[in-house]
Amino acid sequence: MHVSQPACRAAAHLGRTVDRALDDAVLSPAGYRVLSWLSMGSAAAAVLADKLAVSRPTVTLVVDGLKARGLVDRTVDTNDRRRATLPLTAAGREALAEADARVAQRLDEVLAPLDAEQRAGIVTALELLQGALRDDRERRHKQRTTALDTR
């Protein structure tokens, strides 16, 4: 299967649409992505950087801002004081829920001209895409981890 040019461009525009939905939100697009990942369970900054495919300093910068606003905690591992995990706080879960609502509202506006069946199909496709992207990140993470372990 070949992904069409319009599909590629729609993916690019979708990212910008989400970013615009967050313009007046408590979260930046980067903060939204970090909190989205952390909502699935706390993680170390290094793991988070790998899953988001960004550098560790980038994640640290975003996490420091989220921590300063009380949206995440930094919990030091009792067995390895160099390792810290990043659980969401109640305020972080609330900020993420608000951002999710803003994104959902914006997507509802974009999809409004379509009929109910078309809207449902797109939502289903986006949910499938999320799973495929998550699986792809997990595969790439395992490949990088395996490559580092064999060095």
C-alpha cells in the first residue's frame, strides 16, 4: 500500500490543528505530548525522550516547566538515586483533560461538515493510527535498546 500525498499532507495539517487547539490551553504542544505519555504511567526522562523521539535535554526542559507548574512530580528511585520517575499530579491530570477537551472540540469543528458515518470512520482511523504509532515507537525503542546492549 502506498500512502497518498493528500494523506501525508493531512497528517501534517492535523499536527498544526492540534497545536492551534492548544493555543489558549494550560499546556504547550510539547507539554501535551509529555503528559499524554505520562498518563499511561510514570517514566524516567530518558525513557520518555526515547518514546517521544526527542533529545533528553528537550524532555528535561519540558518536564522542568511542567514540574514548576505542579503538573508532574519527580520521584527519585530508592534503589538508584540517579534515576527519577515522573508521575502526573492531580493538577497534571486536570490540565491534560482540559487539553484533550480542547483538541476534541477543535476536531469536532473540523469534522462537522462530514456526515456521522464519515466522522465515526475518521475517529476510528485516528484511534488505529495512535495504536500503530505507539507500536512503532515501542519497536524502535527495543531496536535501539538491543543495539546499545550489544555494544
